[in-house]
Amino acid sequence: MSEQAREGGGAEECGWGWVGAHGCSGSSSTCLHTSAITATLLLFLPFRHSAVPSQSFHLPPLLPITVVQPGSWGSREPTPQAATPGQREADIEAVIAGEMGTTTEAHSWLMIGESYVQDAENGAVPGEPGKKDENLRRGNWGNQIEFVLTSVGYAVGLGNVWRFPYLCYRNGGGAFMLPYFIMLVFCGIPLFFLELSFGQFASQGCLGVWKISPMFKGVGYGMMVVSTYIGIYYNVVICIAFYYFFMSMTNLLPWTYCNNPWNTPDCSGVLGNGLPLNSSLVNATTSLVAGVTEVVNRTKRTSPSEEYWKHYVLDISDGIGTFGEVRLPILGCLAVSWFVVFLCLIKGVKSSGKVVYFTATFPYLVLTILFIRGITLDGAINGIKYYLTPQWHKVLDAKVWGDAASQIFYSLGCAWGGLITMASYNKFHNNCFRDSIIISITNCATSVYAGFVIFSILGFMAHHLNVPVSEVADHGPGLAFVAYPEALTLLPISPLWSLLFFFMLILLGLGTQFCLLETLVTAIVDEIGTDWIMRNKTVVTLSVAIVGFLLGVPLTTQAGIYWLLLMDNYAASFSLVIISCIMCICVMYIYGHRNYFRDVEMMLGFPPPLFFRVCWRFVSPMIISFILIFTVIQYKPITYNNYEYPGWSLAIGFCMAMSSVICIPVYALFKISRSPGATFRERLKFACRCDPSWGPALQKHRTGHYAPMASEDAVDSCPLKEKEELKEEQKEELKEKEEETERRDDISLTIQGSNGSTNTQNNPNPSV
């Protein structure tokens, strides 16, 4: 800026273009006075640049500082910079009331006030213009890398390591990849994108998003129930991994030999029955040959790792009804696991977003280390061939396609509520379409990569035992805590590899557990929504963690493994499929696909691609229905090794599965009964109609048909509305069309008179 302008020179050099357009059309002194007001106001009001240029003002980086005499402000001076947002808004109202400055100055105030009020509604703190969060009431991710890593950690879990490789070799090896990736493209990625866009658009958790159609809020409660079940038993698996991790901190892994107090006469170790660690290489080779011979001669073999798992870690009882005693070492590890989860979520996404830089990336480093070590072992190639050799005739088997669809669906974490919750902390214009593709492909690629790591080690083990790979392959806890640990005992420096493996399992489990706990906490906080609970979210997190720990105590008893597998097979099985199917129907057909496509376009700047629109409406619901039918047809009562679960335990399993689904019709009937209307049809129609507050959470993003009316009542009611105001709006919606038309005419006149287009030349004393 020139020296003349700094000293209050001519009208052409004072202020900026947008100031001149609203007040510099007069004399030089008037222009200087207006620029002084503007410059001083800019010192008082914090500004932030919006993600959308058309919705905010972009100011130059350097602002002129002009000292304004107190008398030039009229009867009232502006509040200091440290004033509260309420005092700042009072200043703007004072300008409008004529207590501060002239009409020309009021226009400049209003221009700045509009941007300021947007910041105030978002929770901006005075004096902190550098805040990056859009929604300071709920918070946002520090950056998009945190969201992507958190979502990768959520999707990539224990199932990628202990389930996918087993399904792959059982269903045709490399041939299984064909239906697997087809299901990924037509079901996995579209559903992933749907949930991310759903949560991001509304900036609400799995309960708040159902303002889109309040009658279906039971779907959100069902998601919470599912997340509760999974969170309880998932952390028990993590705590067992913690236990194995601690027990690996030794010179000799305790499951290496059969000379321990918990071993039985049927135990047969690969390395013999009690070889000292510092024995010579010759003695080691001799013992290995003897162990292999013993294994071949035996018709029944129990590995030391299996007996360590059953008789020492679990001390398993003879049935699900015999709880026995609590395994104190497992209980202690469960407390450690919940404490770690709580610490990582103590500040919500702000703290977990930093933790995932390690928890989501380090497992890939461990997988790479184990892979490099595995492929250098004898027999590793045979294991990998067994994993990938295609059996194309199995592609025609419907069971293979069912397993592929189920694995994609459960692996990505659809219908758990976690995807909606994590996306709700995104900034409104984040490209969640790109994120959904990146995360989904990363998840599936990790599953394939983990198969190489698992089968290279299992091939090495089968080579030493001189048995087919199929006899040592396993899945689930049997792979993680029996087969793979035994294979690690064959490696030099086996405790090191064991530490790395179980540390990887811990991190994979924690990545999923973070999102499960955050889903519950976010749903509770968003549903209550008071300022106190927003400020004390840590208390809610601690409370949920304590309750989760207490509910997990029965799983640490001697019958705990039976209950864990029961919850794993029933609590999150076909209920997830039903929840996901109803969600698609609600969004695409109740709310309307055109409305949702328009919402996504408003958020991303481009409409959903045609492929995704077709998948959302037709293909994905059909695949979900196929998964449900396949699950019912392929149902078999759960067993654990040779133990068959009694009927009463299966009934409990079905009750757990139905407890999440039953939330949907129960809440729907409740909502219909509370809706206004003379007939059931009117009540049903009103219950399905989207809530008036549905849409973007922040005022500055509510554009288009979400734009509020100019009246104060309409502005005050967005985005958070009191119950009494909602009831009044619901009554207004039931009035006759003629009254609505008259009200719209009145509102349009109000808008025309308050849009800042008053002609000051024709009306020298306008009323602002």
C-alpha cells in the first residue's frame, strides 16, 4: 500500500475493492473513515479461509493498521479483541441499530460480520485465527492422513491375517481371487463409499445421521449393539496377544518343548522333548530328525504349542457352562488392553489420529520382515504354491462366491457404524470418494500380502514335519495362537520373531478397537449433545471402557474361549447383513436416490459416478441379499474342535444376533406412534420424512435447498434445534398449502429487504 493511503490519502488508494464497493463511493474523508473502521475491525475479528471460495472472503495477507478516534464510532465503541463471541455479535447488532458508525460503515460491518458469525457458529476462539477445525464443537481430524490411516487400521484387522489366507487356499487358491475382487468392486467399495459419504455429509455418528429418516434410527441403535458385542470379545483376543507377547520375552519360548508341567503324554514337539538352547548344531539336527520320526510314527499328535494354549493359557474347561475360575494373567492383560485403548482415545480423534501413525503402519513393517524371513526358509515355496495354485473348477461353486462376498463384507467393517463415525470427523468437502477406493484396495491387498507371510512359514513347518501343508494350515485363534507360534519355534532367535508377530497382532487389533470404542462414545455424545458432555467427552470414554472391561471378565474364565467363539459367530453375522441392506433401502428409496446424489454432489463438487449410483440402487443390495441367503443356507451349529455347543448356548447366540436387528422394527413402531397424523398412513409418512435439521452440520455449508430462511427463527434453528422448536415446525408443515404459500411470499419480501441491496442514493436515510 502506498504511503498516501497509509496516511489517509485519496479515495482511490484507501481500502480494498470490496470495501470501496460498499462505502468508498463518496468523498476521500468518507472513504478513509470507512477504511479505518474496516481495518480496526479486522484487528478485532478472527478470520479463517473457507474450503469453498464462493462462501467466504479471502483477505490479503497484510492488513493496514489504522488508529480510529473514539469519537468516530458514534455512541458506542467496539469491544476489545479478547471479547467473547456474544459481545462481538452485540457489536454487529449495535451497528445495525445505529449505535456505532454510519450506514455506510454498517455495510462494511455486515460484510465482515457475516464471515465472523460463520466462524462464531463453528466455535472459533477469539485470537486464534489459525484453527484448522471446521467444526470446533465436535472437532475434525488433524489432516486427511490421520483419517486414512485410522480407517485402514479399522478395516485391516485380525481377520486379514487369520481368516483370509485360510479361505483362499480352501476355496481354490488363486482362483478364489477372481470372485474376491469382483465382490470388492461391486459390493465392497460402493458400500464403503456410501457409509463414508453418509457420515461426512451429516457430521454425525451412527445415531445422528438418521435424521435423514427418523423412523430408521433403529438401524443406528443396531449398529451400536453390534459394535458393543464386537468390542467386548475383540479386546479379549487382543489381551491374549498381549499375554503371548509378554511370555515371548524370554530366551526360550515356553511352547517349544514337551517337558513342562502342563504337557500330556500325547505331546510331540518338533524339536524333541527338552533340548537346551545352547546345544550344538549336530545335537539339534539329531533331535530334529528324531522328532520328525516320532511325529510320523504317531497316529495322534498334539503339539506343545496346542497344549500350551489349551492347558496353560486358557486352562480350558469341559464345556461352555463350566466357567471355573478367572484366569488372572488373562484378566490382567485385559485391563492393560482396555487401558491402552482408553489412553489412545483420551482426547478423541485428536489423540487417536496421532497414535495411528504408528499402529497402522508398523504392522506392514513386521509383515515385510516376516515375509523376507519366511521366503528364505526351506519349503516356503511349497506353502506359497499351495496358497496360490488356482483350482478353476471351484469358481463354479456357489460356496466360493459366498465366502468371497462374506469376507469382503466383514473385512471392510460395513454396518458396524465405525465408518460413519470416522467420516463424521472429516471436513465437509473432503474427497471421501478417493479415500474409499484407497482404503478398500489397501485392505484387500493387505489380506493377500498376509497370505504370503502365513503360508511361507507354514510351508517351512510342513517341510520339516514331512506332511502336506493342509495338515498344518489353520485359521482363527488356531492359526494365531497354535500353528504359527509352533512354526516360529523352528526359526533361529525364535523369541524375536514371536515378539514381532504378536506385537503385530496387538497393533492390528487395536486399530479396529479404537474405532469400535469411538463409535459408541460418539453416538452417546452426539445423541445427548449438551455442552457439558461435549466438554467432558473423556469421562464418557472412560465410562464405556470400564463397562467394556467388566463385560469382558466372563471371557477370561476357563470357559471364556467358548463364549468368545459364540459371540464371534452369532453377534456379528447375519445381523450385519440385514442392517446394511436396510440402510441401502432407506437412503436410496425412502430418502430418495436423487436427493442423496444431489447431497453428495454438493459435498464433493461432483456427482457420484454412474457405476456407484447403479451399485447403490441395484447391485449392492442384491449382493447383500445373496450373502444373507448364503449365510442361512450354509448355517451349521458352531463347534470348537470336537466340542459341540449345547442347544441353550445356541439359543443365546441367536438372541445376541437378533438383539441388534430387533432395534429396527421396535424403534420404527415407537416413532410412528409418536408422529402426528390422524391415520396410520399419515403417521408412517411423517415418520419417514427427513428431519428439518437434516443436512450439513455447519451453517456455512447449508447452501441450496438447505439454505435457511432469512427470518431469525429459521436461522436460530439451524443446525441444532430445541425440541419445542421442532414441534412447532412439525405443526407448521401440516398446515394448508395456501397458508404455506402466503408465508413464502412474506419470507421472500423479507429476504428482498435484507439482502444488502438498499439504494442509499434514492433513500438517504435507510433503516438497516
